Amino acid sequence: MGKLQQVRDGLHRVSPTMRYLAPTTRAERSVARDAGLEWRRWYKTARWQRLRWSVLVRDLFTCQMCSKVELDTSLLVADHTVRHRGDADLFWDETNLQCLCKHCHDSHKQRAERATT
């Protein structure tokens, strides 16, 4: 029977992070978040689309932070004034929603929410 050969240690070359398992694209990260949080599916329903539209119309397509009127609705967000954190009553409450432009939502509002968390 042959003698066993010692395998060279190559573990020092392996990266400590397992990037191949982590989602890499924006779409993959979104799918991973959706899988972990049940309430994220609510944003993909026709009911949410109707509620979002009613909030944009109610606020006359005007950002409630910077007062900019935006006719391109893809640049507007129906934002929850009080974070719902999965609470269905808060999520679907129209009085808990405001119209924000994407810039204000993604910068000023997010910064303020992180400061209070």
C-alpha cells in the first residue's frame, strides 16, 4: 500500500468572507430581504399600488419635505411617517403616509430615521 502524501496548506489564501454565498446584485439583495421579512411582500400588491397613488394625488404630487412638485411619479415615494415595522394597521393607514420625492426619502428621511433608531 502506498504512503499517504501530505496535502499542502492553502487555507491562508482563502478569503475569510464567503462572498460567493452573499447576494451580490441589487436584485439579489432585494430578494433576500423579501424572504426574511413577510411585510415586504405588501409593497408588491395591487392594494399598495392603489394606496400609494391615492397618497400622491392627495398630496398633489408635492414632496412634503422640500415642496417640490414632481410629475414623474417614479421619482415619488409614499412614505410612512411612523415606521410600521410590520404592523399591518400602521402599514395600511393612509393618514400615516406622506408623499416624498425620492431624493428627500433616500437622504434626509433615512438619515433622520437612523438617528432615532
